[in-house]
Amino acid sequence: MAMYMCRRLISLSVKNPNQTHISPSSLSSFLFSSSSRQDPITVSDYLLRRHQFSPETVSKLSKLSSLVKNPESSDSVLSFFDESGFSMTQIEQVIKRNPCILSAKVDRTIKPKIKIFQDLGLSPTDIADIISADPWILMRSTNHLGLSLLTLKSVLGSVLGMSKVLRLAARVLGHDLEKTMIPNIEFIKSCGFSLSQTVEYVYRFPTMFLQKPEGVKELVRRVDEMGFNRESKMFIYAIRAVSTMTVKNWERKLEVFRCLGFSDDDIASVFRRAPSVLALSERKIKESTQILLDKGKSDISFVIHNPVLLALSVENRIKPRLRVLEVLERKKTASKET
């Protein structure tokens, strides 16, 4: 803990060499003044004045009414993170996302969870990245966390793969993977995908596999209704696109296309070519389609065969290209007249 506070003071002196003077007496006062202070202090005051957290982080916590009842215990929490390889930025992320960690017992709550990661072979950098992304991992039961990590490792086949997924979606560890990911993987395999393909999809869309198995089956049913061939490489992307919307939002997207002049067969064709287009906002779908259809520059069949255009930026991609086409059309017309 003393080492952590010394590093903070040294850091401040480097950042503000003309404002921060560290004398032996001030260092001693800084290190030992906490032992005589018994009154609880606010989280924001504690972090700003005692540990020099950035004003930006403290402002995020300014509305908290929580108090630091045992500053010395909270000091040990921050010191442990520092000694475990967390950067100051990562420590701030942990506290900002889960302030109650300041009241946790290091030996009982934090160390056992860190040890599980270490025993599985994850590096200090991996551990710091994963936990700072989702500090609530540390508040889960040790047994649950250990089982989730072992299950994930068995699915992905390596520590490297496990680290890759957790960096993308650390909240995977908050789910019962035996009741979600494992049955979902088996179901996706039953749809005609190999194990290697399914594992690759876990890498790309880990949160999709965290849904209840009956929910994933319903997603596949809806994709099947759109006429998707399960052997298509886009099939899994279609499931992913549908999974990002409620049934109500899905129906609203379909209605937007209908109002723009698309038939249900047209919509299905667009979806089969570019599933992610249906996940665009209603405003984006309307804006892009109307620009493409404006003044007869193109027709619905053009959009159907090139649906990815709808995802492009209207101002930066679509309009400039349409202007180029207009210039070329004028030149073509002028050459014919001459």
C-alpha cells in the first residue's frame, strides 16, 4: 500500500513539477495520516484528495451518496490492484464501474478471483484488461467464476482463445454457460455447422450464445421464415442481426421497407444478401433508400441487388458517388449531342 501511494505522489510530481513538492515530512504525513482518521468520507472526496484520481473519473462518481467507511481497507484494495499490474487508468475504470469494490475484502473477495485467472494461465495484462472491462466479475462467487472459465476454455480450446473472447465480452462470465452457451453451441451445430465454424462464431458473437436456448431456436425459426438457406455463409450473420432486435422492432423495420415500396419478397432478398441492413436504424434505412431512389437515380431493384449501400454514410459515401454519376451522365449526354 505504501508503495502504491509513493507511486501516486511521484506520478503527480512528474505531471506537475512546478506545483508538487514532496518533502520527507509531507510524504510521512500522507502515508500515515489515514491511520488517525476514523470518520467516513465520500467516495469522490476519497478518490480525488487521497488518491488523486482524475477529475473526470471523480465527476462520474460525484452523485454517489456512498461513504468510504474504512479508508485503510479501501487503500489496500487500490494497492492490490496496483501490485497486480493494473494501470492507473484501469484502476479508475474498475472503481468508476463498480464503486462498491472499495468496500470489498481483498483476501476474501478479490484475491481468490484473481488467483483463478492466474492458475488458468492468463497473464497480468489479460487479467487487468478483462476485469477493468467488467469489474462485477469480482463480486461473483468464486465457484461460479471458476466453473465459467473452465467451461469457456474447454469450448475454445486454449487460454489464448478464452482471453480473446473475454476481452470482447467479459460479461460472458456472469452467465451459467452450461445452461446457455453449451446447449446453444450444440443447437447451432445441429443446423449444419461444423464445430470449428461454431467456435469461430463464438469468437465473433459471444453474447449471442448467452441467450436462453429457446430464444436462439426462435431466432433461427424467424431466419428460416425469410427463406434463408442454412448452408449459406450469411446464415449465422442473419441470426446475429435478428438477435439484436425485439420482435416489435423487427416488424417496424419491415414496415419501413414496405412504406418505401419494397414487397415482402424484396425485403427477404435484401435480408439474404446483407442481413445487417435490417439492423440499421429506421432513420438510416429511410434516409439511404430515399437518396438512392431520388429523382430516378436508381430503382428498387438496384437497391435489392446492392443492399450494402444502405449502410454507407449518406454524406461521405453515397452523395459524392451520386454526384460523380451525374457528372458522367452529363458528359455522356454532351458527347452524344456533339
